[in-house]
Amino acid sequence: MTNTNILKKIKVQRTLLLMVLPGVLWMIIFNYLPMYGIIIAFKEFKIYQSMFEAPWVGFYHFIEFFKDEDFFLVMKNTLGMSFLKLLIGFPLPIAFAVLLNELKLSRFKKNIQTISYLPHFLSWVVLGGIMITWTSEAGLVNEVLLGIGIIQKPIAFLGDPKYFWGIAIASDIWKEIGWNAIIYLAAIAAIDVSMYEAAVIDGANRFQKIKYITLPSIAPTIAMLFILAVSGVLNSNFDQVFVLNNPLNSNASEVLDLYVYRTGIRAARYSYATAIGLFKSVVAFALLFTANKVTRRLTGNSLF
């Protein structure tokens, strides 16, 4: 395209470009300009000097992290919880949206939707407080389990590391299942109704309509969200873990985000924490490209 054509196109689309401009400026100021701070990952930065005065140390902080005695514990907890959330938490909103779409009573359907959305609007401070109360020795969970005879004495669930992953995964699903289902419900709503009508004429039952029309029609949406979910596998939901974490369950709750917070903010090891954060971003970037390539090869759908 020649310069003349580009100028003509800019002139024609000047209103749209002006509308986009604030968003572009916001991204440059708050997302791109602060990125120059990652250079402290390769320096020995101290708070009393500027980052340009700090001496270069190359990959020293990255090597220190890989040699750290907590490295395997942190990665095990981060990857373990993230993969289980992906394995269990990703398909559930799809199933929830499909089942919700099958409900015929519109008022009942709206009530279920509203109830399922509510936890999303609660912060983890509130929701974590509820979980801590429910899972305490005198909490609701112990009352129910004792009442139906599954356990003989109360259990302090958040005081035992073996229960932490289950509590974290269950509470995360409870909080987000309704909200995550919105996108799938929107995709289902866009399906041509005549396809269902034709399927009914052909004698298809509900299960067959779901299998042959609903799921294939929302497959591109599922593929997009799966790629994004895989790229965020090292994000362990800092707010949730920070609220539910305590010294008794730290063997199961010490994850990458919490470790960065403790080393960076509490221990003032800014360069070390930045190096871990940069390592996490590089892995997420690699996962995004890998998931995109694998999904494109298997389903024909991809982000780019």
C-alpha cells in the first residue's frame, strides 16, 4: 500500500482512530513504559540507588532461583494446582452453560444464572473468610460430614496441607463457574435455531442435539479460551492463596506468586523477585504459542 493510500485511509477512518487513541495511549503508558523496569532482573538493584546505577549481574538471579531449595516445592504447588484447575475447572463452565441452555423454564433459568454469578462479584477477602469459617473445626463442612457419618471427629481442613489443593480448586470453581459460562451461553445463543429445528424433524433427541449441534458450534470459542487458560497456567490466583494460606498448610500453598511477593516485598530482594516474574512471563509466552499451535493442528482453530 502506497503512502497516498495510507493517508487516504487514515482520513476516511479518522473518527475511529481518534476513538482508539485513548486506549492506545493508556496501554503505552501503563503497560509498555513500565516494562523497562525488567532490566533490574539482570542487575543487583538496591532501593537507595537508581536502576541505572545498579551493577549488571547477568543471569545470576535466575540461576539463584533454580538453585533455591524452595524451587521444586513452589513449582510443584503452582503447576499441580494450576493443571488441576485447568483439568476440572475448564470443562465445568461448558457443561454448566449447555445444561443451563437446555432449561425451558425461563424464570428458573434466570434465577440459576443470577445465583451462579454472585460469587464472582465477591472479593477473595470475603470469599476466603467464608471458606475459612466453613472449613474450621466448628464449621459447616464438619457439621455436614459428621452428620452423615463420613468422619468421626472434626477436621481443621486449612490446618492440614493435604486438603489445601482441594479447597483452593473447589472454591475457585464455585467463584467463577457462573461467570465463565457467560461466554459459552453467548456462543450458544448465536447458533442458528433452524439447525435445531431440522434436527428435531430428523428425530434427534436432546443429547444428540448437544453432541452434533451445540458442542461443534461453540468449538471455536472453547479453543480460544483453552489457549488463554493454558498460557495462564503459572498464574496461581495470588489473592485466593494469600487469604487461605497459613503456616500449617504452607507446604501445599507456597506458590510462585506468593513466593515473589515474599521475596520481593517482604525481603526487599527486588532483582530476584523481578527475575522470577520474568521467568514466569517467558514460560507463559511459550505456553501460549505451544497451545495455539497444538489447538490449530488438532481443531483448526487458533488465536493467531
